[in-house]
Amino acid sequence: MAKYRCSLLVVDDEPYILSTLSALLGSEFEVLTADGGEAAQRIFEKRDIDIVLTDQKMPRMSGVQFLEWVRRNYPKTVRLLMTGFAELEEAVDAINRAQIYRYLFKPWRTEELMETLRTAARTYMLERSHEQLLDQLRQLNVELEKRVTQRTKELEETNHELEQKNKMLEKLALTDPLTGLPNRRAMDRLAERELRRRERYPSSLTMGLIDVDHFKEINARYLLPGGDKVLIDLTKSLGGSLRTVDLLGRIGGEEFMVIAPETNMEGAHVLGERIRTTVENTEFTYKGEIIPVRVSIGFAVAVDGVECEYDQMKHTAAAALAEAKNTGRNKCIYFTMPAIPFEAAG
């Protein structure tokens, strides 16, 4: 059994040649025969042919014409031409036009013919093997590109999900879980940001601390759920008292902070009274029972042109709040920077 068993189409108009070559080559090749170019074309249309060996001198269609047709329509087929010694010019024409692999002289020498066909078979198989490897390589590249694309997409989705989770975690780290307001850490950042902006664009700035009066008594009577309900409703009341540019946060327990950009002493007075009276006039309830809620407020006001730092303003607002609580509660105390008291009682 030959290692390379290719299909071989022998084309010749002499039956003796066809039978002789079939017998000679049948042990190593799958031999098919045709008695002319037209018959050979019909075979090509029905199946693939690896190697074609054709005589040059044939009626109606010469070997060169037939091989030229093969080259155009079945370029992968290895093409060989048999020609007589007197037809060298035609052999050259075959090489130029049909781009044949080899040509053989008639009458042929068996050893030369067998070696030529074996070499042609090896060449064909190597070329097919090379093409298969290239196809496999292309397929592997396609699959690799798909995997890379899919992996890239997965990584992008994972990164996006991670970014969203990080943003969520950061938001949670900066958000008071009960009221949904910015917490102390977030308000510290927001205040520092407003102070930096004020350095670039000088203007007045007001910072206020708001504390619920007698909140321990509310907690003692209505317990933690009642106290939480008051703080949640208070958040809504405070939010409704502020401008859209104002910032509100819960910085601990029953204490809230408000930052009011571009707000001078007059604006702070209006803001403070609006907050105090809105809370006073809001009906707070828990389990159907009305809970009276009042707040004390301390404001630190930095007018345009006065330099100040966050800690200074926060301490000043805390001092103002302490004075509001110590002098009767349910009132607003306003300190300018540096701290100069101004009282507005409820």
C-alpha cells in the first residue's frame, strides 16, 4: 500500500494507453480515465481530482487547452502533460499557459513516470496538509479572537460591576443609613470643597448645626423606633426648608449640619428662622400620637473677605448651638467669623 494514494485522472484518446496506465498505476493511485478533454471535464464536474495526466495530441481539445481549463477551474489539481519529442515547442507552451507541474515524453519510461507521479502525489499531499494547517491556524485565530473578545467583554463587565460596587460602597461609606443624608465624613468633604471654592470665588458662606431639643425624652418615651421615625420625618422637614444649593447632612445622633453657600448674615437669619419655624409647624406622629419637635440652631457666618478654616467655622457653629440650647432652646444663634454673637429667639 502506497503511503500517498491520490486520485489520478489519465486523459488519452488511445484505449491501449488508458488500460496500460490503469494497470501500471492502480496499485498506488485511485486511477480514473477519460478518452478526451470533454470527457475529463465531465469527471471534474462530478468529483475532486488530485492529479491529472493528459496527452497533448488529442482530437477537438489538445492537452494544453485542457490543462489550461483545469488551471482556471481547479487550480489545486496537480497538472502533468505527456508529449512527444517532436513537440517541445508545445511543451513550452504548456508550461507558460497551463502552468503544468511536469511534462513527460512519450513513450515514457516506467521508472521515470512512477517517480514523477509519486513526487506529484507527495507535493499535492504536502500542499493540502499545509492548507489544512493554515485553515486550522486561521480557525484557531478566529476562536482565539472570539475568546479574547469574550474575555475582554467579561472583564469590562466585571470592571464595570466592580466600579458600580465601589461607587455603592463609597456612597454607603458617605451616607447615613437611617436618613439617607450625607454623614459626618461626607459633610466634612463637602465643607472643605465649599471653602476651596470660596478661595477661588470670594463670597459669604454660612455653616449651621441643628440639634433636636429634648430628643432623649422622645427616645425614652417612644423608644428607638419612635426616635428613628422622628429623625426620618425631620429630614424631610429640613430638606423642604433649604435651597437647592444648600447642603444638609446628619453628623450624629439628633444633630444635623447645613452648609449654605453665598449666604451672608441676613441670608443666614432668613434661613435659620425658616428652618426653625418649619420644624415647629410640622406635625410629627408615631403610632397615631403627635410628637412636638423643636430644634435649636447655631450658625457660623463668614462674610465676603473674611478668611476662615473648616474647623474654625464648625467650632464657631457649635458654640452658637450651645448658646442656643443654654438660653432656652427652640432658637437660632448666629456668630460671625471671628465669633461675634447675634441672637434671634423663637
